[in-house]
Amino acid sequence: MIKKSFFGTLKPRLEYAIIDVSPPDPQEIPASTSVQLFAGVALEQEKRHLLKAGDPVKAGQKLTLFENKDDYVTAPVSGTIAEMAPFYGDFGSKMTSITIDISENHEIDAHFKKIAPSPTRENAKEYLCCLPGRFPVSLFSDSEQKITTLLIMGMDTDLLTLTQQFIVKTKTPAIKSGILALKETTGIEKFVIAVPETLSQDAVSTGAIVKPVGSIYPAASPHLILNDILGKEIPAGQSFEDMGVAVVSAEAVASIGTAYDSGQIPAKKILTVIDKSGQAKMVSAVIGTPLKDIFTALNMTANHEDRIIAGGPMKGASVYTEDHPVCENTDAVMVQDRSVIPLISDNACINCGECVRACPANVPVNMLIRFLEAGQFMEGADSYDLYSCIECGLCSYVCTAKMPILQYIRLAKYELARIQKAEAENV
Ligand code: SF4
Ligand code: SF4
């Protein structure tokens, strides 16, 4: 259950960054020599690969990876496939990395332009899975899907991050076009856009119902916003989809609009880059650009033992190399100096209760963490409200023993989902 009194309990209160009335244009990051893309499917040796090193590609070209599999990536540049290799994502999830060496000639693939004047569920599914903002292609996959409401996040869900607000401020016509295309292609009827109060007027012109969001973290959590919209809480263990709702970023919707309006698949991602002093800057980079190219352009350095985080300070995840690329959903990148990195320890919980007081979802975190630390994920889910957690990270932020609680929670949810999937496939 979400605490009604939560927003007054955490001191000091954490406030979201709010975008300026007239934000400057994002800094364009020069094209790199190569880009790296990730497909959420393992590089399966037994399947016949449809891509190989040396293959030429054009910008906007759909690159199907394997025979008899639908998974694809979209080339954001023209050039030559340099490598396909296994890649391990969060919690060891198996993926495939595709590297493209960029050519000097910028050639655009013509396939999407031909079908763009007539948006359909099928052509959206065929071409638009890898847009900036990463629109969930599952919404185009199932003609029986029961999603009736799309919640568009025009408010960034982490601190210091301004990306989605920037999109609302600068791309309302594209969001409006995206909404019209989505009505046609998905049949969704209700569109709600969540924005900070200061962007309410901008958001009105998208045609969506405007939902103003408070400025104190974690008011922009989709769970909390949906509780308000639906007038009831999402029961623990139920997904947004179970409630007939899908949550997407403003950038994902704007990308759909831009794709159909222009006949070209957008390839540039807007992101907030936060330097060691906490200063934020908006940049625009081609999807797949290595982070080191952004740091070079912004004159930033990440030294030995500094931390690079993909995402914001509360919910982001460390990446281990400056070669890591900008992904479709990388809304923020921050560099922390090694002298200010918060300690993470393997100390035992001292049962101080700080996490319980901070938790907006009333999870008994002090009990839950004992089971998750011991790898007893099912017990944590059954007895200690694992699935009520909205992954705000406040428990980790306040933990006296500096335990990585959010990471334990994410690992538990990942492992339980993996087990459920394996069981379903074996039935
Ligand atoms: S991350 Fe922690 S504080 Fe936030 S909802 Fe989950 S258990 Fe509660
Ligand atoms: S804040 Fe940390 S140390 Fe305190 S009860 Fe929660 S998990 Fe235990």
C-alpha cells in the first residue's frame, strides 16, 4: 500500500530537476567511427545468422539477426558490420552486440519511407522497435492486447535528469503526431501525459490528458501516477498491462510521430549528461555512440575508480567502460568522482528501520532484505511484499548499513521472472 503521508517523511526531501523555460539546444555529439547496438536475444550458434562482418548497411535499415526469429535492430548509420558478438547485460542476461563501422557516405534505407504514409500495426512492428525512447514493440505485436490507456512520461523519473521534460518542451508537434499514429496502429483510446506543473501548458497541445506531477521524489514514479489516474492502487504482483495500461516515454511517442511524418527512422537520442559537479547538460547523440565520445566533446574525464552511471543517481546502473554505447533508452549518463561514490558494504542490517520509514510502498524492507541476501527470493515475494516495491531506491539511499538493497530487489525480481518463464516454457 502506498503511504499517503510519505512525501513529508524523508528529510531532506529530494526534489526533481525542472527544465528552464527556454532551454538551450542540446549539444550535438560528432559522429563516431563506429556504433554498437544491443539486441535482447542471445547470439545462438545453432541458428543461422543473417548478418556477418563485412555486410554493408544503410541508415534506417532493419537488420534481422537470425533465420526464423523476429528479433532485429535498426542501423542508425550507414557503414559496414564490423562484428557480432555475445554480450551479457544486467544480471548476466544474454544479448547480442552488433558493431557497425561508419562510412563517409550517409545512405538512407528507402523501405520505411514507402510505407510511412499509411501507419499500420504491422509496419510499426516491422520497423519501429528501436526508436529513441524505445517504444515497447509488444504494443504492436498482439492484436488482442487489452491496453486501453497509454501513460506518456513527460516527467523524468530520476533526479537531476531533464530528458523527457526537454522533449515535451521542444517536440509537442511530434508527440501529437505520435499519439495520432498510435491511435491508428494500436487502437488505444486514452492518452495521459505526466509532466511537472511548469510544462502543463506545453503538454496541452499534444492532445493528451495532462496529469501534473509533484516535484518531490518519487512523485514521478509511474506506479504513484497510475494510482491517481485509476483511483485505486495497483495490487502487488499485478503489472501495468494487467490494469490495461502501458507506460512509455515522451521521447518514444515523439519518435513514432517523427518517423511517420518524415518517412525516416530517427536515430538520435537526447540525453542528460551530469558531470562530477552535478551540472547537467543536454546532448544529442546517434544511438550506439560510445560514451567516451560524449565525454571528449564535453571535456569531461572519467578517471580510474570514478564511476560511470547509465541513468540517474537513484535508479541508474554502473557501466564498466567508457566504450559502453548510448542505448535507445539511455536518458542520462553521470560521472561520479571516486571521492564521492557512496559506500556500499556487506555489513549486516542493524535493524534501524530507516528504510521502512522511507519506503513509499510500505514494504517491510528490513525483513525483505534478510531473505534476499540469502537468495530466498520466493519467500521474499510471498511474505515480505517484494512485488509491492516500485524501485525508487530510497531504501538504499537511507540505509545506515549501506546495503545495496535496490540491487538485491532487482536481482530477486529478475530471477523470479526467469524461473517463471522457464516453467511456462516447460509446461
Ligand atoms: S526501492 Fe526500497 S524504498 Fe523504494 S519502494 Fe522499493 S523497497 Fe520501498
Ligand atoms: S536501513 Fe539498512 S540497516 Fe537499517 S533496517 Fe533498513 S536495511 Fe537494515
